Amino acid sequence: MNLITTPISDLLIFEPKVFGDARGFFLESFNQKTFQNLTGLDVNFVQDNHSRSSKNVLRGLHYQIQNPQGKLVRVVSGSVFDVAVDLRKSSPTFGKWHGVELSEENHCQFWVPAGFAHGFVVLSETADFLYKTTEYYAPQFERCLRWNDEEVGIEWNVSEPLLSAKDEQGLSLQDAEVFA
């Protein structure tokens, strides 16, 4: 497993070793010891989620204001542009974002720690998106940052994404509840 750092120090990309031949491929998608050795983090994943979405579907930017979730995300079919926004008021990168393409070809995973809003837009015809979380889903604490907030300035490269009704109601960074 290769660890790739990003401009926002707590956001990490994992590039697995892929062993392939004429029959297909094998990769280790998660190993607790390896994760801990590479990151120094002792996390406990409590929930695995799987979503399938069509081209131009944008999900996010979601976070839980209480019981915040760390997420280890990956794509097993198709490709997405995956984004995290730092919502930790005390962070030097508060309000900054970083995005990475995750695909069935690159097999990369993105670590989004608690304190970040998270979302993605589907680049392929469909995409199967998997994520492990460090806390259980708690809808009463879920919040949504507006996907196109000008202050954050995410470069999605999609002009008219397909959004859920909930995501259409996302708040600007200025109006959103954030972390200390």
C-alpha cells in the first residue's frame, strides 16, 4: 500500500498494490495494521456503505455535526470525482477543499477524517461507491454544505449535476454549522 499526501494534511490517498494476470486481479482493500502503520491512526470502522449512481449525479457535501464520521472511500465500478472540505474552524485549511478521481482502474482510496464535508460527482455512466465509516449514520445530525458555494469554490467540472432534494437545500459555508 502506497500512501499519498494531499495539500490538506489530514486527507490521505491510499494506492494499493494490485496483483494482476490473465485471470483478473487481486488487491487487499483494507488492513487495520497497515492503515495504522501508515497513518498513525487507530480507527474503528463500524459501518460499510455502498451506493450506485448514474453519470452527473452529485452526492454531497455531507457531514454529521455530532457523531462526526471518518470515511475511507473507494470506487469498485466506474469513476467519480471525490471531494472533501475542511470544516474545522481551528484548522489552517478551514474552508479549503481537495478532490481526487477514484476509479475502478486506479483502485485508490481516499481517507476523509471527521470534521470534513464529503461528496462526489459521477464521471462514468454509472459508479459503485463503497465507504467505511467510523461512526454510525445519524440522520438527526446530518448536515449538507452547498455543492456550489462560491466561497469554497470547488471545481466540479459539471454544470448541471443531478441532485437530491436534500442536497439542493445545502447551506453556504458562511451559514453552515461547523466544527470547533
